[in-house]
Amino acid sequence: MSAYALLIGLVVLERLAELVVARRNLAWARSRGGIEYGRRHYPWIVLAHVALLVAAPSEVWLLGRPFLPALGWPMLAVVVLAQGLRWWCIATLGHRWNTRVVVVPGMPLVDGGPYRWLRHPNYVAVVAEGVALPLVHTAWLTALAFTLVNAALLTVRIRVENAALAS
């Protein structure tokens, strides 16, 4: 359990680093006339991600979920790969990456890095991590609940983002 708590702690630190980058990038975008879209759904996304990071270790601790090496190690690999994809997205978008939907008028769509193959690669990382992080320690209820909530939120988010990018 302590190794899993360490993993969750590292993911929390990663999320905090994302928020620092996002805040800096939001200021950059606003200084260039950036327009934010979808403000109403953003708090729900934050809540879902915080709930994931609280629920997964809570389920492990409260329900005595075991670490099953045949499941845990591959899921840990997926978590690491998801982080790599997420930071590849951040590096590719540079100042344009954000946890919010912000469009700077007149800037072309990015079509390099992972965006060469996928329209929303960051969300692939989010989905993969949302399943894999709880399953590292067999917290399957959390994986299932987050997946369902995340699917609903991403449906809204992608619709908002596509509309914003089209405008």
C-alpha cells in the first residue's frame, strides 16, 4: 500500500505541475486575446480528477484491494505511458496547452507531434490513466466509476473544444 500511496502522490505532484503550466499558459493566451470556452464544465472535470486521486487509494485501503502483479505491473506501465503522452502533448502545444479550453484567435491548429495522428491525444492519456491508475492496485470500482463519469465529461469537453477550434 505504501508504494501505491507513493504512486498516487507522484501523480498529484504531476497534476500540480500541470496546473502551474496551465496558469502560465492561460496568462500568455489572454495577453494575446485568448478566449475561454466551456467554463461551466471545467469545475466538474477538476472534481472528477480529484475524486479519482482520492477514491483509488481509499478503495484500496478500505476494501483491502490486493496488488496483483499480473494486473498491477502492466497497469503501471500504462500509467507511465499515459504521462509520457500527456507531456508530449504539452510540449507539442507549448504555450497553447491548457487544462481549460482557450483559443487564441488567428493561430493555426497544431498538426505536429501526437496531433499528427489524433485530434485529441491528451484525452487518450486521460482515459488510459483513469482506467490504469486505480487498477495498479485492483481498485476496479474507482476505475469503473471514473471511466463512466469521464466519458460523460469528455463528451461535453470534446464537443466544446471542437466548436471552439472551428470558430
